[in-house]
Amino acid sequence: MKKIILGLIALMAISCQQEKIAFVDNVKLMNEYQEKIDIETKFKEKAEVLGKKRDSISQAFQAEASEFQTRAQQMSQSKAQEEYAQFQQRGQQMGQQLQMEDQQLQLAGQTEMDSVVSKVKKEIEAFGKANGYSYILGGGDGGSVLYGKETNDITEEIIKLLNDNYKK
């Protein structure tokens, strides 16, 4: 009788220690997380402004180039070459300035996205601890879950949690 009771206790202890595992579809999570969407929108708008600035500068520079060609015909060859070199140098400087602004915008966008990813990971970790999960795996494209029962998919819960926290 003692052996049966000890066996039942051992079985109960083993079944109580079963790991609680869930997964999150990373792609869906990030595509539906409002803060990430807002950051993408903000940087898309900034990129459009920079693109318009680039177009405007390019048009003005081309108009100036046309005007220079007209003036250059009436200059001596050495004077025309000298002004052309200055004109070309100014064009390179403008191109470098625009390229630098573009790189700064990309870097700022990447920094904010990295911050969002870090925040998402911390929220998932806190959610897992608060809800007794041993593991929460990443699924979706590039994730580590090749198959999971839909009952173990907590993506919607995490999206709701993140979006609710972001609204605050």
C-alpha cells in the first residue's frame, strides 16, 4: 500500500512539474504592434521629406548647370574650366550632405526599431513570468517554431498587451 501511495505521489509530482510552453508569431506580432507601425510611418514621412528636398536641390542644381553652360560659351576656356571645377565640387558637397542626412535618418530609424524589439522582448519575458510559462518560443518567418498547436499560440494576447501598454 505504501508503495502505491508513494508511486501516486511521485506521478503527481512529475505531472505538476510539466513545463508550460507557448509561442509567438514574431512576424504577426511586429506587423500588428502599433508602436512599430507608428515608428515606420514617422520615418517614412521623414524619408519622403528628404526625398522632396533631394529632388528640389537636384532641379535647382540642374537649372544652374544649364545656366552655367550658356555662360561658359562666352568665357575663355581656362575661366570656364575653373568655374566648372568649382561647380562640380559644390555638386559633390551637396551630394555628400544629402547622403549623410539619409544615413542619419536610417540610423535613427534603426535605433528606434532596436528599442522597440528590446521592449517587446522584455514584455514577453514579463508576460511569461507572470503567467507561469517555462518557455515562450518565437515562430513565424525566421522563428524557431516549425509547428505548434494553436492553443499554445499566445501572439494575440501579446499584441493586445503591447498595444494596450503603448496607448498608455
